[in-house]
Amino acid sequence: MAATPEGAPCWADAMFTDVEGAKRFYGDVLGWTFGESSSEYGNYTECYSDGKAVAAVVPPPPGHEDRSQWCLYLASPDAEATAGRIREAGGELLLEPMRIGDYGTMCLARDPGGVVFGVWQGGRHQGFEATAVPGAYCWAEIFTREPAKSDAFFPAVFSYRSQQMQDDRMDFRVYRLGDGPALGRMAMTEEFPPEVPPYINVYFAVADCDDAVARATKLGGVVRFGPVTTPFGRFAALSDPQGATFSVIDTTTTEGRMPEVADVS
């Protein structure tokens, strides 16, 4: 398997107090099946779409039973070196680089604006086995109240090239790797309640957005935005019954013209 480019999203997982409840919810909404829990690694359980590993769920360690949230991991060929750049750029290491058997090496960090993310140096486990197909990771956006801090931090750590969307209605930026987009960055407005912390919103692809939303709400999920059709697809932002936020998107259903973007020097 070819190495994932440095800075590219490569994995996502979430902690849930009720793991079995999370499995029932995502199994129905996204069609996931689940592997055996690994007691050696805190009952970490991989999630599969059409037999391909696309994410994982895990119970929180004692004392960390706080708000559930998806965590996005960015690829690194050298987690120790990436951790050094995170510190140099003003970020905080929440978990120092730690080897996970022969699977790989991980660390957890927070940018200067409070956005939490992971870093993954792949070993036997390289990350997503499928992307951009129903049930799999498709896209992610950094939601931050301090966009200038994120815009300085992430390109410094991962050598992203930045492009600003030309839209007076929102402050949205795209971080690019090579010829393709890696991540979006959205400035949080006063519409977000103050108790909502900065976060990375992970998008999972679905065949039918409205059908996925209907299944989610039937199982206790909450619609936070949408469904709405855009030039990128029809999507909706949701919270699962345990409070973890995520989005679903049908990229085959589009409407409107692609927005213009401009390189940021």
C-alpha cells in the first residue's frame, strides 16, 4: 500500500461510554459492521464498510467519560518530528507520540485555537482502507473561533497551501496538499452556542442523505444543519445520541456552481 501523504486525513475514531449503542446507531445509519474488540488496546473496535476498515470506536479510559467526539488523524512519516513542529507552531501535545504495537505510532494534539486532532504514523495499520464511498470517510472541516491561529498553525506543521473561498457570507478556507484539497477550515460564528468547543467535523459518504438523516433521527440523532444541496453534494450535520457530531454527504447529488477560491500568500 502506498504511503499516505503527510498531512492527509488517514483515520478517524471516537470514544463512547456506550460502545454497543454507538455500534447500533452507526451500523444502521452508515451500514457499518464491526470487528472483534481488542482488549489489549482498550477494547478498540474497528468499523467496516463493505469489508473495508473505515473508522473505529472505543470506550473511554477511566476518568475521561466526557463529551463524545470524532477525532481525525493526519498522516505523518515521523510522529516524533511532527510533534516537534506542533510545539514549535504553538500547539499543545495532549498525548506524546506512543507506539501501538506494530500497528503504528500516534499522538494527540491541540492547535492554538483549541482544535483537537490526532497524528498517525502508520505501521501494519496504514489507516482508511476505503474513502469517498458510502459508509467511508469523505471530507473534514476544522471549525474554529480563532481562524487566524489555525491558518498559521496547520500549514506550518503540515506544509499545506491555503486557498480562501471568495464568499462574503462565510470565512472558509481550504488547506491543500499537492493538487488536491486536504481539509476545510470554517470560522465559527455567534450562531454556535458558546459551550460548543472548536472541533473537526468529519463527513461520511452515504448513498442518500435524506435516508441517512431519517435513520439517524429515528435512532435518537439530532439534525444540526440541513439537509441542503450544494455544489459539493447534498449533506446534513448531525449529532449522534451520545453527542458526537458528524456529517453525512451524498456527493452524487449536487446543485449550483463551484465557489471561487484564491491562493493565500
